[in-house]
Amino acid sequence: MLFNSMTFAVFLLAVFILYHIVPARFRWVFLLAASYAFYMNLHAAYGLLLLFTTVLTYFLALKLEKAPDHAKRRICLLGGVLPLVAILLLFKLGAPAIDRINALIDAGRLALQPFTLKILLPAGVSFYFFQSMGYLIDVYKGKIRAERHFGYYALFVSFFPQLLAGPIGRADALLPQFKKERHFDYENVTYGLKLMAWGYFKKLVIADVFATVVNKVYNNAQSYVGLVFIIVTVMFAIEIYCDFSGYSDIAIGCAKLFGITLATNFKSPYFSFSIREFWSRWHISLSTWFRDYVYIPLGGNRVPKWRNCLNLLITFLVSGFWHGSSLTYLLWGAVHGLLQIAEIFIYPKTRHGVPVTRRKHWWQLPVTFALLCFTWIFFRAGTIQDAFWIISRLFWDIGRPVNYLKTAIICLDMSYLSMSGMMLSAAVLLLYDLVSLKEDVIAIVSRQKAPIRYSVYVLLLVVIALFSYKGIATEFIYFQF
């Protein structure tokens, strides 16, 4: 079920009430059952894949820990990782491959029947696969001990707030929390609800509204030219951030209702002074996963500079492929890798072997944001042809500034009221992220006098209600990955 649906609202309320009624020693059982119910509501068969993943990695971790030599430990590790990678590749490549085969059959007018096999990508599969593989690798490296209690481990893999799109949990941080006896905590619960409300604001009021304009242009890219592409690409940068981080805020806030603390996943990423810093602030649980389980095993930066550059490029190509097998995603990953490689030479960490403190200049913020927006073109474009069409026509007719601006306004076809509303919501987001660089905004609001803070709460809820009154549940973007 979708976070932004009435079904989830009813589900969460029921689970929250029953969780605090159930005796403390059985709460993990209740949360586990609720998590499977949540996931199987999307499709009953999804539960089987989730259970398979859990059983496979649970028993292999135990066997791995007891293995007498390195060779057998490696076999146990590969026995868990390779099947999950193979299944992931099947889901990622299976449907596109079948589509291409059918296209070749049609193009060649061959006397063959088209393939009709439908491969349904289970929602969230990448995230709980990564979480399970990370656990197995950590046991292999000796960072943690294998979990003996199957129920607690099953809850670690399936915990419903984070199941579909993260944050990707680490066993050493999350498993102990499930074992700890918890009581109703008013501060925790209210903070969680406020964080969820902010997440819904970002999703419903910003991401979904911006998406209507972005989709109109990007879904028919070759009908547009000029400034409109710059405007909608910036809008997409805001949309995807609010969609991704909105989900994370809802997930983290939801977990707090049950006394569970999930990892912070976004830290004002568009206030980054470099691409490298951006990736330390953007979907942190995923980027650190790629760092710890792809980049570092390749050698990280503990190798000659040319090899470090290659490791970066490989890591970002893997990240691009994870998002999709389309060439647009691979190019998106490649460009990010190349930009980070360029930063190695532009911003050296050492000079003559002596560490250098990197000084930040104000101009790095807009330059970094502009580069990020450029990469988002590849991420959002439907085809590689569309991506290059957009790039080649960003400054079409810029020699006539008035016409350049007028054409964009006509193409956007937006009322002044809609445009003003979008600019206002973006300004609220900008202010929130700017303040959160130094302080917790929710904590600041919570410290205000009752009339002020309740006015903020009511206004936030009213705005959310106004933008969700149709009851249309728009899927979060990350569900497709």
C-alpha cells in the first residue's frame, strides 16, 4: 500500500494502537505480521520473495560464521549474494529484453509468436535485497555476529516503514532496537507525526504538483526548445528531491511511532559545495551502501590515482544500472562518476603530501547545483535521443532574450496563481533546508509558544489536505527501482 493513501492511514492507525496494547514481549511478532501484511497488500506473491530472502541470508550468515576456513566462508557469502544479484538482474533486464526480442520479431516479420512472459518487479525488492546482502557481508567481514533469533532478523529485513524505499538499515544499528523493550513515548510519537507531516507536504504539495509540469514537457520533449527545458529541469530537481526525501521523512517519522530510530537519509543536499559533498547528503543510506560494498572492495582511494578514478567510475555505473537498464541511467551514473573524478584534480586533498583543508567559496553552490541539474536531464529523459535533444536546445534562441523568455512562458502554459503557489512552496522548502543545516526545524517549531506552533501545525495540515482532497495516490518515484 502507498504511504499517501487512505488505506495506509487506516492501517497505520490500527497498527499503532494495537502495538501499544500488545504485551511488550510479543510486539516484535505483531510488527513482523503487520510488515508482511503491508507488503502482501501490494501483491500476495511478494511475501514469498521476502521470506525467501530472509531465510536464505539468515541461515547462510549462521553457516558462514561457523565455517572453519576462508574458502568455505567465501562460498557461504557468494551463496547468498549471487542468487539475490541474479534475481535482481532478472527483474531489471528480463522485461526490457523480452520487449526487444518482440520488436525484432515484428521488424523482421518472422513467423514467430511474440513472447508474452510478464516479469513483475516487486516493489522495494532492491532495498531489502541490499539490506540483506549488507548484513551478510558485515557478518563475513566480522563487523557483526550473525543474528540467532530468526524472528528479530525477519523483522529487520521486512520492517514496513523502510521496506519499500529505505532508508537501508544496518544490522548493528537496527537489530538491537527490535530487541529492546519499549513504552509509549509522547515526545517520540509527536516528533514522528510532525516529521511525517513535513514528508507529506514535500510529496503532495511540492513533488506531485511540480511533476504535472515536468511530465508535460519531458514526456513530449521534442516538441519544445529553449528556456522551458532549463525551467522544468530545475523543477524536476526539486520534484525528485521532495519525492525521495518526502518518503524518507514519512518512513523515519512512522518508525518513531514504534520507538524505532532509522538513519537520516537526506541532509539539505542542494546546499552542497561539490558533487562529492552532494553524495554525502543525498539518499545517504544508499550512497554509503555503494561506498561500503562496491567502492571500498574495489580498492577505494587506497590505490594509485588512476585506479581510484576507475573505482569511482565503476561504482557510479553500477549505481546508474541499479536505477534502470536504460542507457539514460548509465549515462547519468557515468557523468556523476566523471564529475567526481574531475573534483579529485580540482580539489586535491593533499599538496606535497600535506593534508589541505578545502576552502569553500560561495560560487561553488550555484555551480554544483547547475551540474546536478545537468545530470538530472539524463535521469528524467525518456530516451537518450530526448536527452541529447534537450541538451542541444537549452539555449535555443537565447540571442533574442525577450523571445527566449516569452516562448518559455507560452510553453509552460501556467496561470500566475499556479506559478506563485509553486514558487512559494519552493521557498518554504529552501528556508527549511537552510535552517536545518544548523538546527532541527521541527525542534525549533516545537519550542514555540502554543498559539504559534499550533498555527503552524494547522496550516501545514490544511495545505496538505487541500492538495490531496481528490484522494489520488501517486506512486513514489523510488518504487520503480
